[in-house]
Amino acid sequence: MCFGEEFDVPDGYLNTASIGIPSVSAADAVADAVAGWRTGAGRPGEYDEPVMRAREAFADLVGVGATA
């Protein structure tokens, strides 16, 4: 994700601190993953690359190695 993401909330919506509204792209990715899981179409290998990217991003954020 990056700055400039779109959100499906009305203009002036200010309650993101307690609700944590996801961006359109994040919500779409979650919906696609759940649809695959729900219908049995998802395969474990499809999650390897996103999990690796998430681990690397978190490791970079906290200053540790991604394999730790």
C-alpha cells in the first residue's frame, strides 16, 4: 500500500481511529482471498509470496531480519 489509496467512506469521515477502515485495494484483496477460501479455489502456494512480502516489510519496520 502507499499514500493516495482510495477509501469507501463518505467525505468528512473521521472515525478511522476506532474502526480502522481499509483501503479499497486492501478490502478487495481480502474479499478475493476469502472467496477463494470459501469456494475451495485457493491454494496454499498462492499465499507464499504475499506472506514473504509482509514478513519482509514488518522486519524492515522493526529493524530485524525477515527470517528471524
